[in-house]
Amino acid sequence: MARPNPLPEPVTTITCSASPSSIDPAPQIGLANIAQIAISSRRYTARPCRGRGRSTSGGSPDRGSAGNKRRKLRVGRVDSSLGERDDTMVTIHARSIDRPARRAMPRARSAAEAWSILRDEAASCRACDLWRPATQTVFGEGPLKADVIFVGEQPGDQEDIAGRPFVGPAGAMLDKALIEAGIERERTYVTNAVKHFKFAPRGKRRLHQKPNAGEIKACRWWLAQEIGTIRPKLAVALGATALQSLAGKATSITKLRGAVIPQGVRDVDPPTDLFVTVHPSYLLRLPDREARAREYQRFLEDLRKIAAHIGT
């Protein structure tokens, strides 16, 4: 079948790692009525969300069962020029559906450029309402050739102000444990499952609130792109929220903690091994000093297993 003709202006251009698979590309990238993008060779199709039935080409709504008819999504060419890591980047051209078209994003020529584009786009993410009270988006940071990516729940109060992940007390605890476990900080990338701080104001204080399932899902696309760009040997879920985001469903930490799960993160390309442990903030919340010391040693044991897996 012949490749479809380019889409007429105006268009929104998004650069992302192939393939998002089952992750929902959320409204912030202008594909609000597309639930899945299936990438196969140079043919691309899209599946609209149920019940919406709105056309990407600006025509009349699709007919059929709940507007769930398959249709072609016109896309640009594949650019495989990510340098040493040889990642595959895809430039997707699609009409903006729920908001005016934004400035077209250039195709990335390197992993560093791809990451920079993602970070800049995430800064204006409106996929959920957490951006409203938060100070800013807190994207991940670290070397783009990191062997391991640590995924926390969300930025805390200090991270929200600084715009950097893991700079508060939990981050200090993680840094201390990494040193003791023999993992060089320069080999790790840190980020969060949710990129905005969710809190409840209490006077001058901002008290942490756990993200809900919808907020976690809204940020899954960004996390998948980070992993797809970095391509680490291992993704580490720090706590239940991170595990839910990486695994795609709510799962018990107790059942999975302490063992490497081969290709446990399946919604990225290529699938990435998964390791599950507790969030450092859990250790800080323990009121009993003896219990805190005991759980810290368990946390260290987990980190030493991670060190063995990535080959420190």
C-alpha cells in the first residue's frame, strides 16, 4: 500500500521514541483522541479512544461502534540518527485536536537533543490538573547513557521549588545509600512517575498527597520516553506509585521486592528489566530508630543487588 500523502498545514509535530505501544499519548502532544499508536515498519495506524469518534483530518466524526473505527494516521519518516545509542526516533505529524497547533518540533539528531525536546515539552504538559498548583514540571536528570534509572513517586516540596528531582531529604538518603552500595551516582538517572507536586496546603506548609491512577497514567508517556531515550540496563521502581507506572497496573511491592524481573517494563522499546524496592522517604517516615536502621539495611541489600546486575 502506498504511503499516505503528507498532512496539510497546520500540523503539530511530535518527536518521540518508537514505540509507545500501549501507553496513551496524552493530550499535551496534540493527539487527545488517539489511545494507541502502532508502529510497524513504515506503516502507522492509530486507534481512537472509545466514544469520541472525532476525525484527525478535521472532517466529520467517524461512524461505527462508539466511534472506535480504525483509521490511518499520517506520519513523517523514520529518523535513525541518534548517534552512539542508535535509538529510533519518529516524527509524527497530526492535527491539533483539543487546542491550537503549537510550534513544530524539529527531529532530534542525538539522544541529548531528543531528551532536551522532551523536557521542554513536558514543561507545558496539561494532561492532568496537577500543573495548576505546582510551581513547575520536574523532569528527570542524569547521564543519558545511565545504566540504571531510579523512578520515584513525584517531586516533593523542595523538588517543586528547585525544579530538580531527588534534591530533598529522600534524595539525600538515596545518595548516601548509593555510595554505601558501591553505585556511582554518575551511572544513574533519577526521575519520577508523576512530574508535578501534588499537595494539600496547610497554612504555610504543603503536605504531600499521593497521585491517583489517572494522574499516574497521564504521566506514563513521559516516563516511557525517558526510558526509551536512555535505554538503561535496569529500571528501579522506588515505591508503589513508581511500580504502578512502570508495570502498567497496581501491584504489591512485597511480592516483587528484591528480585530482577526480566523485561518487567514492557511498554518501552526495547523492554527493560525491572527491580522493585521501597522509596527512601519510607525510611524517613519510620518513627522507631531501630526499625529505621533495620529497613535501611534491607534497602542497602536491594541496592547491592542492583549494583551486581548492572556490573559495577
